[in-house]
Amino acid sequence: MGLLDSVLGQVLGGAAQQQQPQGGGLGDLGGLAGALGGLLANNGGQGGLGGLVSKFEQAGMGDVIGSWIGKGENQPVSGDQLQNALGSDTIAAIASKLGINAQTLLPMLATMLPALIDQLTPHGKVPDQGLGNHDDLLGSLSGLLQGRQS
């Protein structure tokens, strides 16, 4: 999972620190790893990257997530668009897991998710085997995030 570690190091190096609320939240960055793993893992609640693509397509934003997967420029996404595609329940569950509110979470996801998906799909398509199961992604993400805290 070296690619995933590298990608998250680049993405989290700026986005998570810039979006971190004052006075706390995200103190346990392992929760962020769990949230991203839950969104992208084959056995996560969203059905992996393929499931996310389907959700975006159903929300009329297939071209947006397609740009993140493809080799061209990434189209931006707003927090409201993410909430529309993923659903309020999913956003609320992730925010709760992280100990922050949805208004704090959504801009972070809008920054991190396009860059992460772009880097995890270097060949311009969703890998046939997906991005791996939750435990694989969680272990990799947690190790990286814990290393960044020290």
C-alpha cells in the first residue's frame, strides 16, 4: 500500500491541517483513516470506489468523479454536492466518528477526496479489484497518520 501512504501524505499534509477546527476535533487522526477507509474500501458501507462512482452518477455528477479517476484535470466539488451524492446519513456518521460536525467535515472531504481518488487511480480507471478491504486501508492509513502526528 505504498502508493496509498504516499498519496495520503501529500493530501493530508495540507488539507487536514488547514481544515482542522480550533480547539480540537481530529485529534485522533486514526478516525480520519477509518472514515476514508469506509468510503473507499471494497467492504465499506459505500461499496468501494465502484459504489462511490454509482452514487455520484445517480446524483448527476458522474462527470465530476470521472474527472478524478481520469487522467485530466480534476473537477472541483462542493460540500453540498458531496452531501447530495453520499447522503446526509453517511456524512453525519463520518462526522460523528471524527467528533466534528458536518459543516467542518464537508470542506475537508471536498478537498481530500478528489486528490485521493485521482492518485489512487493512476491508470485513469477504477481498478478491477477495487482499492482493497477496509482493514488493509485502515492499517495503512492509520500508520501514516500516526507517523505524521509525532
